Amino acid sequence: MGEISSSQEYQSFRSTVPQKRVIVDDDNSKEWTMYDAGPKTVRCPLICFPPASGTADVFFRQILGLTAAGYRVIAVEYPVYWTMKEFVDGFRKLLDHLQLDRVHIFGGSLGGFLAQKFAECSARSPRVASMVLCNAFCDTTIFQQTNSAPTFWMMPALFLKKMVMGNFEKGLVDPEIADSVDFLVEKLDGLTQQELASRLTLNCMNCYVEPQKLRDVDITIMDVFDDCALSGSVKDEMYKCYPEARRAHLKSGGNFPYLSRSADVNVMLQIHLRKFDLGPYCAREIPNDERELLSS
């Protein structure tokens, strides 16, 4: 058991925030796993999408930190979906099941790509109020796996895990980044072959975002200045796609800054969400005395 999973902080999270499983598709094997924490009176919560290797609990530090400040945070884990249409339809059904008209999405890597695609596909009847895209990308061809993606479903789990781990930090990194990688490796080991193959298929099949359809979505791009799986050119492409987006830069943090630099990430998420405080898409429950101050 790694440093993070054996920590008192993580154990406290697992003992206080219940894990829920929800089926919204006709296929009973397609099960969403989620942690829904914070005041249920909040009707426009922050939803966290994990990377290909991650499970919903990789965002436990966002759940603990932000719910303490009154936010409602829902971390989700995807069922086995093989196409973008399946994912978009499934997530729309999940929002309907939770009776949420609009949400904010925080997505890491693949999670950031899926957030963009969902916002794009639901642009005509918008469900996404805003997005924070962390170490994300807007075109899957960067992984140079589009030709082999259709065969992932039949590849052994060990091969797929090696493929993912090739993108993790190598060599000397600071202890927090090393711990975050260890935690994600543990999570990766817990994924079935089908779960991992379906996520890597979504991650690598030929697909790109049409940013012009996301003009009405408020976006913050969050990235790190140290080594991560994405090259500088991929980051530049994201900036070009969203010239109006705010940028939240972390000096370091590796591939999983929401674990390794959680305090900084939580501050940036609060800054991003603050502008919605007095509108219909407020992500937190605001105490009356603070509401009066904000209104004045």
C-alpha cells in the first residue's frame, strides 16, 4: 500500500464519503461509480473526470478541501464505453438521473478531453457551465495510436498497463509527485482489461474537439511547467483552441497535480468558480453574511 492510500487523510475520506454505483443505461453492466459530497442543495456542482488510469477517488483531496468551503463536488468513474457517442449519451443520462441541468467539470488528461467533447456535443442544449482542463488535449492524434486503437479491446491487460505507465514520470521527482504516481499505479492495477481498454480507446481513437462550439463555456486551462505526458506543442495547441481561456500554471506537479499539489489546485478551482457565486450556476452554499458582502 502506497503513502497516499495508507494515509489518515485518505482513510478518513473513504470512511466519511460513501461510494455510490449508478446504472443509467439499458445495459446493466454499465455502472458509474461516484462520490457525491457537499450540500445537495447546490444544483450546479463541480464534477471531476479522472484520467485514463484513474478512478473517482483520485480527486479525494478536491472533495475534502472544497466541500469544507461549502462546494458540492462529485467525482465520477466511467463505465465501459467504446465510442464517444456512448460516453456522451451515458453522461447526459447520469446528469438527468442526478437532476442536474448544468455542471462545472474539472477534467484531468482524458477527463479533460471527454469534458470538451461532452460540452461540444451538448452545445445546442448546454449542460456545461464551465470547465477546468488539467494537462488536457484537444486532438487524440498526438498519441499516434489511432490505427491500433480499434484493437485495444482484445489486447492483454498487462500490455495496456505498460502502455499507460510509459507516460508516467521517470527518474528523480519530488516525494509528492512520486507518491501521486504510486497512487495512480495502484488504481491502474485495480482496473479490469475492459475498463482500461475502453478508456484507452476513447483516449486514442481518431477524434478532435471543435472549439468554435464551446464559445459559451467558461474555460480555465491548468497545466504544469515540469515534466508531464504532454509536450509543449500539445499545450500550445490548447491555448490556440481557446484564446479567451484563463490560464492557471503550476510550477510543478507532474501528471497528477490534483494529488501532488492539491492545495494549489484547490485554490485555482475556487478562483475559477468564484465568478459564479451570485448567479444560477453557483457551485457552493454561501453563508448569509458572506452573501450580503458579495451583494453589496
